[in-house]
Amino acid sequence: MVTVENFFPLLADPTRLRCLLLLATEGELCVCELTHALKESQPKVSRHLATLREAGIVSDRREGLWIHYRLNPDLPAWSREILTTASQANAAAKPLAQDRKRLRGAPTRPPVRCCA
């Protein structure tokens, strides 16, 4: 269960925060899209996503070799509102604006999705 006590400390890590803000903006993203957008290694991004999944903040689904993440649909409204507001308020600020720009240029953006 997501509580204030476990939610805010998870936002303190820049990689986790950037992942969550992208997910709040984009909906569902593949690990390879997140690694491209954040310019971080796949193991680092996957480790942070696993932490967020274990805390109940994100959920995942497997599609063949690929794992897609999104905000957990059961996330409390207050926490979803915090992420949405933070994402909107910082859309033009670094590093979120840079992350979103790299994401738009990712070779894995729809209609073709892969984690190759």
C-alpha cells in the first residue's frame, strides 16, 4: 500500500523521479524507452523500476522480451495528482524537458516497439 511515508522517500532519487514524471506524462513506456530518454544504463533503470513496482507505485506487463511500465492503476489519487502536477509544472524545465525530447527521438517509439 502506498503511504506518504514510503511515497516521498522514493521520489528523492533523481532516476526514480524522472521515470515517474515520464510515466505520468506518457502513460506506458518500455524499459528501453526509459533508458534512452534518461541516458542511463538498462540495469540501473530496471533496478529503480523494480523498487517502484515493489512499493506499488508502478505496474508492469510483459510483451515477449519487453517489459512495459505505467503508473499503478490502484495508485491513490493524491499520489497520482502529485506526479501529474509535478510533470506538468516542470514540462519545460531540465531535466524533464530533455528527457521528453530524447524520448520523442527514441528509435523505439511507436509504431515499432522493441528493446533490442
